[in-house]
Amino acid sequence: MSKEHLNQRTDAVRLFNRFYTRQIGLLREELFGTSFSLAEARVLYELAHRDKSTAAQVGNELGLDAGYLSRILSGFEKRRLIEKTPSEVDRRQSLLALTKQGRKAFAPLDGRSAVQVTAMLGALPDASQDRLIGAMQTIQSILGAPELAGADRAPYLLRPHQPGDMGWVVHRQGLLYAREYGYDETFEALAAEIVAKFIQDYDPKRERCWIAERNGEVVGSVFLVANLKTVAKLRLLYVERSARGLGIGGRLVAECIRFARQAGYRKIVLWTQSELDAARHVYQKAGFRVIEKKPHHSFGKDLTAETWELSL
């Protein structure tokens, strides 16, 4: 490639960078009408979506200078947005986590960001949305985003439900649980009842469905529904066999937890079976704990039902 052609491509990338930073408001001193800068918001996001992390881990993930990050964290600590606990592995390091006040401060930032992106997408027809998301994923993949490296780790996206999704979810739930665990058609009937009630009684302020897509195909989903005034219920988590190992299950559960906190719930509960090891591992890793076990005969099998909960 000639130097002239390379310079033209460099100019094209810089033009796009200027356009997109203006498009999403990154040049504003305060982000989304909050008191946080872009760098502070990114740090808050990382801490909100991790269980506990060291400053080094956050800095490596964001590519931030250690001194700059230290100043940001000191500011957060003074505002009581984060708390530090000594690491059991290395006592020289501290584990960072958002406090309740920190999660409260992050919630409007996260919510306004989602509203802005939703509005941007909502102004586009479906075909243009697909092209935009595909182009973004291509940029991530080509530039070497670690979580997208390799053909076997093709990017995925999470999106809200849309017409046609509910029937697909019921179909895949019925088929996968029949093939992998030997459940009969009554499990598919239960899934149908759950999604029907979700659509009929849907309250977008307190309930959500996330659909995971990969290469244009639905590969997983989860529902968070109102159970009591302060208690949400996680339902129908599943990930296609072809997409397992990519962290999709954990990401779906993390989105449920994030939204539940934002919606003001104090607890999330879920009902599962003791033989569903993969799902149970995801729940345990997210901080859920078993509070009840009960033998029963359902879906054509003798099973042990488990009730799990997570205090928020």
C-alpha cells in the first residue's frame, strides 16, 4: 500500500472517531448530565459489573495510567462510592467494590446511557440497526478485543425482546431440555405459561427479557419478572450448546442483577433443579445461595427442586 493510500485511511479513521465521540457526547466535561467524567464513568462501570477487583485489574482492562486511576479511586473513596477489603491472595493489594451509595450513583449514569443508545437505535429501521451492530462487532473483532478473539469466540450481543422471540424461546427450551435432560413436553408447557404471562403483564419499569444473539441467531435468553414488591424472580435462563463457554450465561445473570438493583428490588429468587450443573455454577458465581431443596416428580422425572436467592 502506498503512503498516500495509508494517509487517506488514517484520515477516514480519525473522521469516524470525531463523528462518534460527538455522537455519544464524549467531549462533554460531565457525562450524561452527571458529575462524572468519561474515565470515572468507565471505572464505575467496571466495578459495577465485577464482583471484586484490584486496582491493577481495572487499570489493565481500561488501559488507564496507574497514577490517574489512583486519583480517581481516591476521589471515589472520599465520596464513599467504593469500599476496599484486603485481598486474601495478596495482602499488599485491596479488592474494590461499589458501596450501596456507589451503586446508587452509578444507576442513573447507566440508565441514561442505555436510554441514549436505545434512542439512537430506535431512530433506525431494523435492517440499519443490524448493519450498525454488525459493523461495531467487526471493529471489535479486527482490532483484537480479547473477548472476541478467535473464530470460535465470535461476538455476541444482548438485546431486548421483540416479536417472534417468545415462540422461539419456548421452542428451544422444550427441545434443549428434552435432548439434554430427558424432560417431557410438560416442561415446554411451563415455559409457554411463563412467557405468556410475561407478555400479558409486562411492566417495563420492573421487568425485562434479554435475548442473546450471535452471528444473527438467538443463542440464549433470560427473564427477570416481578415476584413481590421488593423481590424479583429470575426465570428461563438458557444458552445454546454452540454458544457455551463464551460467558453468555454469566452476562445474562449479571444484567438481571444490575437491572434489579436499578429497579429498587432488594432480592432476586430463582427456582431450578439440582441436576442443572451449568446453570447452578452461574448462579453460585453471581452470589446466589440455595435456601431450600425439595424432591418432586415433574417433567416426567424424579427431581430435586432448589430455590436460590441473592440479596441486593
